[in-house]
Amino acid sequence: MRTFAIVGHLARTDGTFPLEDLPGSAGRMDLLCRCVRASLFLSHGLRRDAECRLLLLGPPDPPRIIRFSGERVRSLSPDERSAGSLIRRALSIPAGDLFRESTPGVEVRRGTLQDMMEGGPWAVLDENGRDLRMVEDPGVCFLLSDHRDFTPEEEAMLPGIPRYSVGPRPLHADDTITVVQNELDRREGGWR
Amino acid sequence: MRTFAIVGHLARTDGTFPLEDLPGSAGRMDLLCRCVRASLFLSHGLRRDAECRLLLLGPPDPPRIIRFSGERVRSLSPDERSAGSLIRRALSIPAGDLFRESTPGVEVRRGTLQDMMEGGPWAVLDENGRDLRMVEDPGVCFLLSDHRDFTPEEEAMLPGIPRYSVGPRPLHADDTITVVQNELDRREGGWR
């Protein structure tokens, strides 16, 4: 299962943020919404072999993990408000230490970076990493940070994890996901 | 100048559409807003060497061309509403046969597909085209359609233009732009 996991350092953790202000009062939730889109959408349908996980670390009640399943999600459109609305609903139900479904294919739990990285093996997408195209087997599980770098505490939880870069210019997390999806599509389709 | 030109077959041509409903009543304006973002944004800044042109063909007063200059645009954030708001302002000024600036770096005129394709040489991004990675010199000007195919009338205006594909699975127009930008970045940066 292709898995993209994004750390949202400022992203709100209650379900009351306005969909009209995803970048501001919701804590750059716009970027996370676009990451969901880049992880799960093809031109005319969803990537059933993909999931997207978000770690929300903003106020008032962090940390929260939200998991979108490309196989099971319903009522998700590619626009930012659509993902934002499903995130808001996920944040409005009580969260425990196990995933609980808030809407079809969207689950939420209380959890840390380590909890989000269940499964794997993981690679970090990092502009200082090795060129992804040159990596023989990059795997299918990728961790990214939002517009901020990983904190020293987060870095300490990522020892020995390989780091890959998609190109010479720094891209938004959602663009990075798009480029990785395309590279994996090419390899699967024999276009390499 | 890297140039991405997108045909929005349903996109509204007045400045009154609600920013809360870019996919619906604005005629898939969400997709065009994301194309602006994919054309112009790096992680922490704008691509000064890029522009994005939109051809809006929806009601009530088509056709309109809107041009975003990465070099001159101001007050543009990566979220959909931000581009949508600048598009709305562009559509609220009178449009003639020459470009007129509505906000810094955003211009609008009345014009057709042919008018939008001033400059070039152009290539069409098309899932049935040649593999872009295999093309020695793909140029820097790319034409795309929105979620609909080009109409027969539009196709008739594109004779002999080369067609390139970015991969084996059909992508949204904005994702296609992201992959092309990455390919051009890699070539410029010697990462090929």
C-alpha cells in the first residue's frame, strides 16, 4: 500500500476551524488537504492502492492522527474544502488510542509520530536526500514535513531512515507527493 | 519563460462566483486555481521564470484569458481561495482585446484559444503523447485541458503540435504541471 504521512506542525486539533480560512486559523490545513489530494487522486478516480496519514500537532488538543484510505473513502472531492470538511468531522468525534472511523474511509486517533509510522519500511522525503530516480527500491511508505522542517525531537525519532529527494528545487509537500506517485506509476507501468 | 496554459471549459466568466463553491457554481475553478499554484510555486517562494494562462469558457460572457506572471504577481498564496479571489477580481473589470492588469501580475482580456497561444512553440500535455522524459527538447510552453478533453473545434486549432505524456496513469492537470515543472527543474539542475 502506497502510504504518505505528513506532519502538520500547526494544524488545528479541534473540529471548529472555518473552511474559509484553512491556511490561517486552521494552521496551514490547506497544505494538508492538498497532500490528501495528491496522495489519493487520479484524473478520474481514486488511487485504491494508496493511503494518506496526517499528524496534527496544533492547538487545542494535540496530537491527532487522521488516516484517509483511498480504497474506502467516500464523498471526497479534489478541492481543499472537501478534504478540510472530512478532517473537521474526524476532529469532532472523541479520539482514543485506537483508530475510529468518522466518515467512510477516514479514521482518527490520538497518537504520536511513532504511532503514525506503524508499518513501513519508511523513507523520508527531504530535499537533501538521494535522488529518488536513482534508488533501486525506494519502497512505498514516505514521510514528509509540512512547510516547517522536522523538529530536533522528531529527527531523533527517525534514525537510519533513508532520505530521498525528488529534484534540485525545494517543492511543497503536496507537489513532492505528486512527483513520487508519478515515479512509482512509471516503475509499475514499465516506463522507467 | 515556462508557460502553462489551461483550457477551462466550464469556468465562470463573471466575478461573482462564491469562493466557497469553486468546484460547483464556479465551473471547476478549483482545478484552475490549483494549476496556477502548480505553475508558479516553489516551497518558499514563487517561480519568477514561469507564467500561467487560463482560458475561461463558461457562462455568462466567454471567452476570457487570465494571465498570472510569477515574476510580478503579489498577494498570491498557494491555497485555492487565494488564486480564486484574484481570478474573481480579474473578471470584475471590463475586458477588451488587449491584456489589462487587474491586480499586480494578473491580467485579463477577451480572447480565444488561439489568442492564449501567443508565443511558443507549444506542446500539448496529453496522456496519449510521447513520454516527456524521452524528449530531447520539450520546450517550455505547455497546453492542457481541464477535466474535459479538448473539443473537436479546439483540436482543429492544434495541428502538428507535439504531444507529451508524463506517465502511464492519467493525472489531473495540476499534477501534470507539477511533474513537468519537476522534469524541467531536473534538466536545468543537471539531475537528468
